[in-house]
Amino acid sequence: MKNLTLKNIAEACGGILYNGEGFENKEVSDVTIDSRKVTENCLFIPIKGARVDAHEFIPEVFEQGALCVLSEHKSDISKPYIHVTSTLKAIRDIASFYRQHLNIKVIGITGSVGKTSTKEMIASVLGEKYSVLKTEGNFNNEIGLPLTIFRLRENHQIAVLEMGISHFGDMNVLASIARPDICVITNIGLCHLENLIDRDGVLKAKTEMFEFLPDDGRIVLNGDDDKLSAIKQYKGIEPIFYGTDDSFAISGKKITALGLKGTFFTMKFDNGEKSDVYIRVPGHHMVYNAMAAATLGRLFNMSPDEIKKNIEKIKAVRGRNDVIETGKYTIIDDCYNANPVSTKAAIDVLSYGTGRKVAILGDMFELGENEDDMHKEIGKYTARKNIDLIICIGKLSKNTYESALSSGIKKAFYFETKEEFFNSEENLLSKGDNILVKASHGMEFKSIVEFLKK
């Protein structure tokens, strides 16, 4: 790995290298926090978890071929190790050092809804022409982001990095590691309000990512979002907007929902060209993800035809509007996470279905003191969208259930636990149902998706 010698690693994280004689200028081959993924000449960084302190695996990783380890403890081992105060801080510092020594363009993506889908769209479009590395899975936090950066090699030209936060200051930490050349924000919604208070707080926290932009950096924003559209410039950098307005760099027109089969729309480019684009993943919000990807495509000198071709290749990411046909049900698996904005968007997708429409909804977490009211609003919204049956699971979702009933939904059921629902499923669902599964990640609704797939 370029410039990741033991000497440079120790200096980057403020550690002290022990037993490094003759190895100071040797580069590590990889960086891992998982003892099961140790490779020859890699660097192992042990992280203290809630259940396991990975320091206990240090003797084992040397046997597996690790060149060096970090440690928060002084040790009598005879192999190279770097003593640090905090391995968690060290992994961030080393990743920041490594990123700054790579000749690569970094795109940082954040937002309340659509980060992952937008990341996938952008990576697909740019991947037609460039060597692109993207965030995999949920590796978008203070540990996941450094691990993603450590996957970069000199052959990569662009990194598309998802950046997720829940507190003020989180984004500042992530941006200091990623050093994005281009910042993309999808929207400002109601998420993590337990810590960020309101949408203005969310805006403040998300825009912390601008602080590490270079002088020639770019900012790409959803111009249809009222909070983002109010941003006129940041340290002389004027945002590039996408949305439905003709004045934007990329605009979407004639948006036509095709049920659960996706969306068709006309994309207008900044050079006056137009393309008719088909998105296979259902949901009006996917049009915005596509426009964000098109904006990045234009910044990297891609033609409208190249952009259209690769948007149309996109498939749903598991757990995010993934339409699954089982032979018995049509399942919309959107259970990766939930907040009021993304839940309403998922209900919109369900409303496109033909046949009976069923929403299985669970608790939305980290909404702060107004969490009960926000769950009630989901119940009202579900009733307005003519959903045939709502099944609510979880303590907070009782508010959704009661609100849906009082708002006139056709049928509604409440269960305190998933197990209670499993025992009642045969009496509630029918062959041919379109079923949305949506809740915050902590509700572990993926088990419901797997249950329905059987």
C-alpha cells in the first residue's frame, strides 16, 4: 500500500514502533480489523468491541502472517507493533494519511434518504469510463469509512464514499478522513432528531462535509430540497443543482411511474440534450438519485448516452426497495433502515402495486421527543395512500396502528413482537399480495423478509 510503511504508520497515528528494526520502511500489504481476514504482511488493528477486545487475537494474527499490529497495551511480543493510545483514533488517522497520498478523486455522499442508492447510481455511471471503488454495505461510519479507504489502490481513479452520521461533529471526523473533492447531499429530512433536533440541525451536521473541500472542489445538491436550495456558496464554491427546475444543471421531466416495474422520465442535460431514461427500481425518489449520478457523469466528462446506458443497468440494493417475487407474494424489501421521509417514500412505492397492498411497518428510531407524533403521521399517511392492510410491530408502532385506524384505513393489526406476527401470518396475508417491509435497522425486519420468502 503506497507510503504505508511502518515508520509512516507510526508517525501518522502518533504511535511508537517497537521491534521494528529492519522493517521501518516496509509497506504493509493490507489493513484489517478482522483476525479472520489477516493476509501476509498486513497491518492488524484491534478494536475494542462491546463483547470482544480484539487485542486478544494479536498472537494469532502474527502466526497468520501479519507484518505489524497496533496495540493500546505495552507488550512483550517480539514482533513489530505500534503502541497507541486509542486504536479507534489511530485507524482514522492512518486512513487520512493514506488517502492524502493517493492521486484519486473522492466523491463524498450524504443525505437523510437515498445515500446508498445514489452511491450505487454514481458508481455505476462513472464505472463505465473510470476505475471506481465504492463503499460496500454499511461501511459508512468512523470505522467503515477508513476500511473502505484502505481498499483503494493506485489503479483506482475515483472513490465513491457514503458517509453516514447521527451526531454533530460526526461528519467533520468523516470528512477529515475522506477529504472529498466533490460533496453530494441528496436531501435534508427528519432523521437522527434525537441528537440533531430538527431539519436545520440535520442541515448543519450534513454540511460539515464541506469543511475539507479543496479550493477547486465541487458541491452537488438536490435543488428541489428547500434547505439545500438555500445554499448559495461555500468559501467561493457555488453549488451545482439537480432537480425538476429547468435552470438546474440536470433536470427531470415527464416523470411516469410504471408501478413496481420502475419509473420512466426525460432527463435534460446542461448542454441542451435530452434522454428518455428507464429506471428499473420503483419509486419517484429514484429519479433524484439518477439525476445526481448524471450530474457527476457530466463533471467527469461523460456523454448523455454513456450516462443513460449505465443508469438503466441499475438494480435494487438488498434491503432498499428490492422487489422480490416469491410466487406467493410480491415483497418490497426496504427494511435496511427507516425515518419518516424514507417510510413515506416506501409507502408511495407500495401504492404503485396492482392487487392488494400490505404495509408491514416497524419502529423508527432516533427521532427524539416527537417520535410518537411522527409514528402517528405515518399511520395517517398510509391511510391516505389507500393501502389495504397495515401491520404494525413494535412499541412505537402502536402509535402508527392507532392513527391508521382513526384515519380510516381498511384493515389494521398490531403486534408487540415479530414472533406474534409470524404466528398470525397465514390468517392475515393472501396469495398475490404486494407487501412492503419497512422499519429501522434495529428492528431486524430482514427476518420478516426471509420468513415471507419461504
